Amino acid sequence: CALPISGDAEDSKFPDYRISIVTQPSSNSAQTNHNVTFTVVSTSVPSTTLSYNWQRNSGGGWTNVLNTSGVWYGNTSATLTANAAIANANTLRVQVSATGATTVTSSNASVTTP
């Protein structure tokens, strides 16, 4: 079982929030013509609104996932839906953040198509 990843920021302007990723996104397998979903479960102490930013890497470095019809949906939510054929060429991760907290980055996940 993987340990949770946590982030904590120290400053005097904002309350001190600690973000934890309790469930990492998992790698998936899907048919080429189907969609696949990746989900992260995260919490903060004290409780606050969390922001999500999914990223992808196809070998040239990490770039932000942009919502694109038929390809990617939910790039700023806890669940990313992707076309399996497109996602197959990318490694994915999500960054979770909140005002007053250090951004926390999830483990990598990927999709394979048979």
C-alpha cells in the first residue's frame, strides 16, 4: 500500500493547510474506442476547497491537460476522463493545491490499449 503524499506551507498571510492524497490515480486498460477515467481522492486539514490540475507527459516533459472535445474532460476536477487511444501515448499525473498550502503531485498513471 502506497503512503499518502502530503504538502504543507508555512507563511503568515494564509491559514496553514495540509493537503493529502489518500487515493492515487490508477493505471487503466481500455479498448481504443472507449473512454478511460483517472481519479484522485484528496483531503486537507483544516478543510478547504482544493484545486486540481491534470498533466500529461508523452516524452517531452509535463504539460497541462486542456479540455478538448472527444479527447480530455475534467482537467481541473478530481476525475479526468480521456479517450483511451490518446491517453495511451501519455503518462498522467495530477497536482492538488489550495491557497495557503504547498502543491502536492500524485503518482504517475497510464493507460494501455489491447
